[in-house]
Amino acid sequence: MRKPIIAGNWKMHKTVAESLELVNALKPLVAGVTNVEIVVAPTFTALAFVSQVVGGSNIALAAQNMYWEDSGAFTGEISPLMLKDVGCEYVILGHSERRQYFGETNETVNHKVKAAHVHGLKPIVCVGERLEQREAGIAHDVIRDHIVHGLAGLTAAEMLESVIAYEPVWAIGTGKTATPDQAQDVHAFIRGLLTEIFSADVADQVRIQYGGSVKPENVSELMAQPDVDGGLVGGASLRADLFAQIVKH
Ligand code: 13P
């Protein structure tokens, strides 16, 4: 039985003070929730502060990116050790915004995913097609590429400690959500790939989140799909009331 996982990706939003305000508002709203794993992903500068607030609670901490080396002359980068140091349990990797604006490729994502596992960080690996790829009928091919190359070389045990987020790029920040059928189609396709690469047993246990304009109004029908195991929420995670409604849908 897969425990649903709902994560808020705060992207490049909120100062430390604003982040603390948000997480302090969220914490009591979701305090009783035990049937959903709750994750928040603040900016790097807010991680250590938010960590103090969520420590010992039912809210886990995630970073939005990292580099794969432990330390060294890599100006501007953050290592897995540093994320562990501030209490991160998860790290979002391969987000489409990183692929689009910062040159991430399946290969760099794969380095990062492996490094996360070396340090006991659980990666949330993002995959998803762009609008023109969906219109050209190659959405499944793009996702196969993201999965096969992004997860190359992982052991079954590492795969079980990973989460996949399907985020169709055309649904991110656009208010245009994938229909439940569209999401289910791709989620089932991803689970099929995991069966091919790992095993039916592994595929059955890995959680696959949907991301792209998730809101209180659409979360229930998305989560009702058999292969949708959670959400990766952008805009609506910036408001404690909306994010709590999504968690408690
Ligand atoms: P929105 O919920 O704002 O569409 O963002 C989705 C997303 O990219 C989460 O990682």
C-alpha cells in the first residue's frame, strides 16, 4: 500500500521571515494528518530556519536542487552533505524549470539522483513532456527517456527510496491541469517502465506524484486515479490554507 505524498515546491519565493510565517501557519493546520506524507521545499536560504520549525513534526523538509559532489571548488553549489546537515529528508531533482533554464539533462539528473542516495537523501525525480512534444504525440517517448536515463544504474533498494513526480510542462503555473485521465495514462506508463527496469514488486511500491496546477478544487479527482500517489504543488503551496486543503482533500 503506497502512502500518498504531497509536497509543496516553494520555488524562488519567500524570504526567511515569509517562509517562517508560512510554515508556522501550515503546521497547526495539518497537525493531525497521518495518512499523507507532507513535505515542504523552501529556498536554500530558508532551509535551516524552516527545519527548526518542522523538526519532530509530521512535515518533512526538501531542497529544490543540489550538486552531486560532497564538497570542493564548485562556486554557488550546495552539496548533499549540506542538505543533510540542515535536516533535509528529500531533494527535488530534474524539475522542468531546471532543465529549461539551467541546462539540466538526464545525465546530470542521474548524477544527482545517485549522489542523493549515497547520502541517504530521497530524491523526488521530476519528469514530463512539453506542450509541443505532447502535440507531436511523443509524450511517452520523452518520459521514457527521462526515466530510463535519469534513473540509470539505481538499485532496487534505491528506487524504493525514490519518488517520481510527473509534471507535464504545459500544466505548470498555467492553471491548465492535466485531466485525471491524462495523468493516469502517464502514471500507468511510468509504472510499466519501472516494472520493465526493476520489477513488478518495486513498481508497485514506488510513489508517483502529479504536479501542474494542483489546487484544492482538482486534487481529489487526481488522487482518485489508481496510479496517482500524491502531488507536487507549486503556486497553491505558497498559501498555508490552500496547501492544507490539498493535503486534507
Ligand atoms: P504549479 O502548481 O504552480 O503549477 O507548479 C507545479 C510545479 O512545478 C511543482 O513543482
